Amino acid sequence: MKIAIAQLNYIIGDFEGNTDKMLEAVDIAKKQGADIVTFSELATCGYPPRDFLEFNDFINRADKSIEKLKKASKDIAIVVGSPTKNPIIEGKDLYNSVFFLYDGEEKLRQHKTLLPTYDIFDEYRYFEPSSEWGVVEFKGKKIALNVCEDLWNLGNENPLYTINPMDEVIKLNPDFVINVSASPFDYKQAKTRLKVLKANVDRYNIPFFYINHVGAQTELIFDGGSVVMSPNGKVYEEMSYFKEEIKIFDLEDVNRQGQNIEQAKDKIALIHDALVLGVKDYFGKLGFKKAVIGLSGGLDSALTTVLAVEALGNENVFVIMMPSQFSSKHSISDSIDLADNLDIDYEIIKIEDIYEEFTSKLKPLFKDLPFNVAEENIQARTRGTLLMGYSNKFGNILLNTTNKSEMAVGYGTLYGDLAGGLSVIADIYKTEAYEVARYINRDDIVIPCHIINKPPSAELRPNQFDSDSLPDYDILDKILFEYIEKRKGPKEIIAMGYDKKLVQRVLRLVNINEFKRYQTAPVLRVSKKAFGMGRRMPIVAKYLS
Amino acid sequence: MKIAIAQLNYIIGDFEGNTDKMLEAVDIAKKQGADIVTFSELATCGYPPRDFLEFNDFINRADKSIEKLKKASKDIAIVVGSPTKNPIIEGKDLYNSVFFLYDGEEKLRQHKTLLPTYDIFDEYRYFEPSSEWGVVEFKGKKIALNVCEDLWNLGNENPLYTINPMDEVIKLNPDFVINVSASPFDYKQAKTRLKVLKANVDRYNIPFFYINHVGAQTELIFDGGSVVMSPNGKVYEEMSYFKEEIKIFDLEDVNRQGQNIEQAKDKIALIHDALVLGVKDYFGKLGFKKAVIGLSGGLDSALTTVLAVEALGNENVFVIMMPSQFSSKHSISDSIDLADNLDIDYEIIKIEDIYEEFTSKLKPLFKDLPFNVAEENIQARTRGTLLMGYSNKFGNILLNTTNKSEMAVGYGTLYGDLAGGLSVIADIYKTEAYEVARYINRDDIVIPCHIINKPPSAELRPNQFDSDSLPDYDILDKILFEYIEKRKGPKEIIAMGYDKKLVQRVLRLVNINEFKRYQTAPVLRVSKKAFGMGRRMPIVAKYLS
């Protein structure tokens, strides 16, 4: 028996486009002799559809896509995920379902049991869990179907659910399992995924076909990496990351583990590739082509520009340099070097006159009060307004260049350098930004070395450096990681050996700056805990603040 | 037996402050001869604590608050909600629990069964549902305890759960029920609450004591309105809305429904009072006193200013008028009239020079391209920068003045008129904003009549009116209500008699402007479906767009 995995990139709510893409894959799989072709979780509507699921109209359109696929299931079986209505009045109105379609008929509809409701997941917001499990008989084989999380209560230390749906369905003696998933990327996820799949195979001793979604959906990046596991608990094949792929697998060969193909898992390379796809799909799926970025001469804007060029092409990235009276000379020369290396267009706009105009208008109110953060922010907001002016005039989306360290401690100006439609690098700490920059420069110098080597500065007052107001990034990032990713409290972090006052100050900065993060662009997620939909904090609170 | 309801206003994460407040209430109740004093859901940590719940340190501190309350439970029983750890490794790590403390001991710990996970609620993100139900015996009575949603699967057409925990606990023959809640306000909620409580009493025929939280938590406004229901299915007392209150009830008198006290439920008055509390608590709980607002001469900024003055006092509200070359004369004269009526300070700053400076700097890029939204937005962002400059210099929080109609269709400038720390009126449609304005003027003219009567205009180009680019608000608001609050699709709305092209245009505008709403301030929630945490939409999508 031959099983085709179609690892495809869908657009949320684009029912026609998604269905057409699947129908093409059905044709390809059929021509190559596949008996079954499989797609990912909620492939009809795209994942995550979020509150669009609350619209009847949306579910009806998903139903129509299933009807089309059902008609196409001649001489080939189609496995596909889609939201379906729960006919029972009690409970949630929907199920997260996977279909087995064959010969123009629905042969099995299996609902998802384990509904991830943590971090970026909200599935119990919409779906009722399944309490029934079945297999489909097809060409002499019994096949169990399930959806993503249904495999994930095994292989981890803190199981989130009190049941394992595979323990139920295994009683029906399936020959193999097809799992349709939409499991978003973080730089540790591919390893975890293999560990979880291995835990399942070790327990149930049958082959698993795991089909993941690929492509970015606003802040989430789905990396693909669909997996076929042989019943000996080893990987038969791990498909490509970050790109669409259709591959056909022979069940007999999978059963005897005739091969072992895995992908490289270097953290920094993965982050780099994920961010490029994140930018590319944000623009492509919204129907935009061009980006504008403010280049400061610092690392973050340089890195963002390189990633944008890789995603969109150098002809589609425009940069503006906006020096003030506080800017260093190298802020411009370094930026020009970068633009030249990338062969992108740029413009220089001096902001001093606008800044003076602002402060003179505010003089009757500010009187002789000393220069402070108010004047610093006016510079940042002047730059934001110039960039957004360009964006509005020419249709280039402004990319935000803030990193995760700054975003965490609120080292940035709302409506100023925090402006932009998408935050490209706000899920990587400053120390990781350096690593990605070095990765980019691995063969040729793309980012000028001076940009990487000079001390970070916001240049909003004379001789300002980040180190004036923040601890060294080496230490700051470690404390932030313990607090944000690991959710450790002050006592635990201090017990690790960090200075008590420093820890308290850093945690306080994170908490009192929640209001800023509330108003910033979506952040491309590459870690286990990114700012945005996966981290939900009250703005008004008195905890560690 | 005498039961005291302490309807109090907590601060999230302020364990000491919240506990001290409860201990004071314990003393008051004890002095007045109460046998039991009851507090609301998660009163130790405040509701909703959101992802703070994922910190062990946070739960440990809640445990300490329970220890303090336990010690205070001499000669009086204390009923209080708090998060607790789930000792079982499988399942979520926490329970949402209610305690019965007496004589220094924990007499009952009942976990919440029904975990609201819809709209603004995320409880299954954190909590394991209960599967055990008990009663506590106290002074010859059996008392059932439960938490908020545990009563809410009755009395509505679309039950979200497949079980009713009251059906279980009623088997133990409780004499009455204490329900600790944190149920946020919307202008229909008080009616629904009484309906749900009545459905419970009608089914179980015993008295219910329902204790609600009061006070605003960022965007959510808890209205109090705690309820005592007599076993005949009628209200014994509905406590005040929007303020703290401690009241003592005699069980015998409740049993014979010795009184019937209910609160007035006028939609517009409720919205008005809710918004005032929302502003007051946002500032008070963050430790801020003063607001700054940009006055345009239009209805929305006028209304926001009045609400801010009611919440903070006229000495704490400062307004800035920022006319451009496109502003009408009345934009200033009307604003001055309003400031005079309210006796608040103001300043006038003309923005034309700054605008000219911006456009001259952009001239090398814009060349001779015609005036369009880019230049309009520069004006709005100039105003935003001036207001934020004042905010940064003097510590006044900028209040955003956008209404729900504008927010829905994206009629506003990111980082311009969409700037601000809190959106005061962005959950009321323009037509409702007029109603609130008329309510404010019910006795005296506070908002000058000309502000209410003139046609709405953004005044960003010559002779611009909202009606140039938007349908009449009377029609627009109705279509928006069907789409946003009722979640009807295009077919259903068109079938109601609205013009097909108009409906498609409006729905498209709502969907393509998701990116703007992602970056705007928290919105005080007064309807069943507000923008913000209760409405979660992908930015990148192709549905009705």
C-alpha cells in the first residue's frame, strides 16, 4: 500500500484556494500510484482559524470543501482535517475532525480528543472532545486516524490530559496510524516531535504517518517536517522543513525501515529559515510585496533588513536612515554599507528640524523642564511617522525591528521604534540576534562587522548606550529566559545565583511594560514562549511590579 | 443563620492588599453577627490572573493568603475562591477552587467543574475540571459551594457543557448554595444573571447566595450586583452595581422572601457607570491619577473627556486641541465650550508647521504624488506624538477616544488617533455614543449641543465628512452588530434586508482592518462582544476580505 503525504501551505479562510491546492495534490498522488493521500489538520479552512470558527457560514464553507474532496476520492482515498458541527445541543458546537474519504463516500470521521488549550492554542474555546474512536478498513488494512495533540499525552513529563485516545483505538488492532497535525515551529519542536512519536510507536508498535502543515499564519510558523515512523521506533523519513512537499511511502518498506532520513536541527539555522518564511508568508498571503524598514546602524534593523531581503527580494525592500543631532556618523555609514551589500534602495531623512518643530510647539507646556524620555520618544515617533508616511504612500509594510530583550523590558517607544505591521525578530533575544547575524555572515560578510561589533545604542541622547540603563545582555537574556520561557519566579531565579536586586528589577520591568507589548505588532514565534497570543498577561496588576 | 456577602474590588496579584481587604470585611461581618462571610471567585489573587497562574510562585502566594484567612476564621466561617494545585500529575496543574474555612480549619474545598473557555474566558487553559462534589455541614445546615460558571449550564438555549454539577451535589440535600463568581459586565448581563439564577432555583428549590466581584481589571468591568435568591424563585436582594458593599442576610428571611430588592437596568446608564468605573480603576490600580486627551471638537473625544472627569476629577484631566489647516473654526470653539463646562485646563497647539516639516522632508520620496491617506495620517500621527509627548513629560495617561464603529471598519490612524493607554468608548457604536452623550446631558448641558448635532468629520482634508467614506451610522452600526455581536455571515445579514454590496463592503472592512485592532489599546468591555481579548481573529486570512 502506498501512502502520499501532502505537506502543504494553506491560507486561513481561503476555502477555494486550499481545496484547489489539495485537488492538485490528489492528482499528483494518483498519478504516482498512491492508494491514500493525506493532508493536515483543518486543511480546508487553514490553521488556526480562531474565532472565524464561530461563524456558521465559515463551517458551511468547510463542509463544501469536504464535499468537493469526497467527489475527487475516486481510485484514491483522501485523509483530510476539517471543522465539523456537533449535532448534540449540549457541549461545544464543533468538532475538530479528520475524514477518510474514498470512492465518493465518507468512510470514517474521527473527532479530536485532546484539545490543546495552552500557549498559542485555544481549541477548547471551539471544540468538543471526542469520546468515540474508530478505525477504517481499507484494502485489507485497518487504519486509525487522529488529530495532532491526540498523540501528545505520551512522552512528556507533565501529561495535560487524563486519557490517551490511542489507548482506546489500539483495542481495534489498527495496522497503522495517520495523524493529521498543525503543530507550530519553535526551535526545539522538531526534536520534541520525534520524541513524542517515538513514545507512541514504542507503546503501540505500529507505523505512524504524521502529516504537518507548513507555512506561516500571522505570528505562527508551521515548519512541516512531516514524519513517517517505522514500527521499530525509528524514523523512516522526516520530510523537509519550511517548504511544501508531496512524498509517497510504501507501507511494506516503512514496516521494515528500509531507510532513515532526518533533517538537520541547528537552532540558529532553523530560526533563520523560520523567520524568512514568516516574513514571506505574511506579505504573500496578505497580497503585499514590498517592505520598508528604518535603518539605525544597529544590529536589529540590519538583521531585519537581511531577513526581509531573503524573503521578499532586494527589489522589494526599501530602507530609510533618519539621523538626528544625537546620531553617530557610523550610524549612516554602516547602514549605507549594509544597503550596498544587499543592493537595496535607501533614502536619508534628517529628523532634527521636525524634532525642533515638535519641541518648540510643546515649549509653552514643557517650559524649562529638563530633557528626558519625552524628548527621546519624540525622536522615535518622528521616525515612526516618516516610515508610516512612506508605508501609506507606497504600500510598503513597515517591518518592526525590536528584539525580544528590548520588548521584554520595555526598551522601546510605542508608536516610534515599536511601530510596524510585523515584528520580525521580537522572539529572539539580543544575544540570539548576534548568533543569527553571524550565521548570515557565515560565508560572506553581508552585515558589516562594525554593526555586529559596536556597543548597542538607541542614540536618543548624547553618548547613550544600552548598557547605561540595562544590564549586560548576556545576563539580562538569561534572567529573561528563566522568567519568560521557564516561568520561574524571583526566588527560583535568585537561587540560581543571580543578583537579587537585578532579578527584581528585571522582573518588574517585564511586568510594568505589559501595556507596551499589548500595542505592538504580531511577533514571529520561534521560541516556546513568544510575546503575543501565547503569553496572556493582565496590564493592570501588582505582581512583582 | 446570618450570611454576609462581601462584594469587593481586588487587584490582580496584590495578595497582601486583597487579603487585608478581606480581613477587614471579616471583622465587619463578625461585628454585625454574621455566621458566614463570603468573598468572590479567585479573590486571593484577583480575577482574571491570566498567565500569572503559570507561575508556581503566584500559586504559593495565593496559598499563603488562604492560610491567613484560615487563621481569621474564628467564630465566623469564611468562603473564598483561590487557585489551588492539582496533586495528580495527569491533567491541568491547577484547580479553580472555593474554600469553606472555619475555626482555623479547611472544612471543604470544592473545585470548579465548568470552565468557561469562550469570549474573554480562558479557564481550561489553566484548570482541571472537578469530578467530585461535596457539601459542608455547618451549624445544622448543609451548604453546597460552587464557582461561577457551575450554575450557568441552565437557563440558556445552547448549553456548553454535557454535565450540571448542581445535579450531582443536589443528591447530598444541601439547604442552600453559595456561589462565588467573577462575572464581567456587559449591558445585558445583569438580566441574564437573574434568569440563570432563577433557572437554578426553579430546578433545585433552595436559596442561592451569589457573590460577584466588583471593579475593573484592565478591559473587564465586574459590576457586582451580587444576588440572594429565595427558594420561591424570586430575587430577595440584588446588591449594588459598580461599588463595594458588605451586606448581611438572614437565612430565615431569605427562605420566606421577606423582601424583593432589585437594581435598575437601563442600558445607557449602565454603560455610563461601567465606563466611569473602568477608567477609575485603570488609573487607580496602576497608580496613576492624571489623563490627557486630544479634543477634536467631535462627539467621541468630548464624551471620553466627560467620562474621564467623572472618573478622575476635573483637576486630573488635561486636554489639548490641535487644529490644522483643515480644521473648522467650531472644532476649537466647541472644545473650549466643553472645557469650560467641565472646568478643565487646556492648551491649543497648531500642527500645520509640523505637518509642513514632515511633508517637506518626505518630498524627495513623495515627489508630486497627489495628497492622500499618507498626508491625512501624518496629521493624525503628529497629534499622537504631541499627546504622547505631554504624557511622557507629565505622567498623564493618554486616553484613546475611538468608538466601536470606527474601530470596526478601520476608520482611524494607527499611532495617531488610535494611540492611547486605554480605549474608553471603543465598545460602544457611534449611535450608542450619542445616546450616552444625551444621558450625560439629561439634567444640564455638559457636552455642548453643537458637538452632538454637527455631522461627524475627521477634518483631515478640506470639507471631509465621515459620510463621504462610510454609510450612515444608523445602518452601519446595525450591520456591524449582526456581524460582530451576533456572528452572522454575509448571507444571513443580506437576508435581513440589507444591501448586498454594502454588507460585503462592511464585512470586508472589518476583516482587513484586523491588523489595526491588534495594535490598539485595551478596550473597556460593555457589550457581549468587544474588540480585544474576547474576539480573536487571524490578521492574515482570506475570509470575506
